[in-house]
Amino acid sequence: MSEIPSTLQYTAEHEWIDGASPATIGITKNAADALGDIVYLELPTVGSEITAGAVVGEVESTKSVSELFSPVTGTVVEVNQDAVDEPSVVNGDPYGAGWLFRVDVTSTGELLSAEEYAARITD
């Protein structure tokens, strides 16, 4: 449980979101570890409208390509260009420097607490 920050909320698809405004979104350590070495990120563009549960990008690793789902509905206000330029930062610090994008949230999708997410990934 120590690798799942209790201050964040999670999706069943392994994204995390903080409660700030604008909200910061990334992928969990569990997802980053499962993917292996991340080599490419395709993220939504600033100004784009995204919908909770919809595919908003891709995370490509040396093992596979995974879709990135939005945990919220709103407008993308910032993209982590450092992570786009050096995707391995997501592996090294998924809850810090490896954040992916920020959104002005209008509504949220189904979110899990840290405890609920931990139970889901350990079942």
C-alpha cells in the first residue's frame, strides 16, 4: 500500500488524479511497472475537451502500447512536456515528475480510493 498514495484517487484503468484545481492526472506505479520501460507518450493537446472514461492518449513501452483513459470530463490546460520529451520519467516518478496532464474538471467519472484501488490490483 505504500506505493499507492492515499491522497490521490484512481481509476480501474490505472490512472490517478489529485484533488487540485486544475486536476493533475498520471498513471500509477503499478501501471508503469507492468508496462516496463516507457518510450513514448501521446497525450491530449492543451485546449482539448476530454470525457471521463474516454481514451485520451497512449503510453508506449518496450513491451506494449496501452490506451490512456481520462478519469474526468473537462478541458486540458497543461501537458507535461518534460514527460513527453523524456517518457522514462513516468517509470521513475509516476506520482511526481511523471505526471501527464492537467484538466479544468467539469465532472468526474468513477473514481476509487487508494484502498479500493489496492484491493483491485491485488485480487
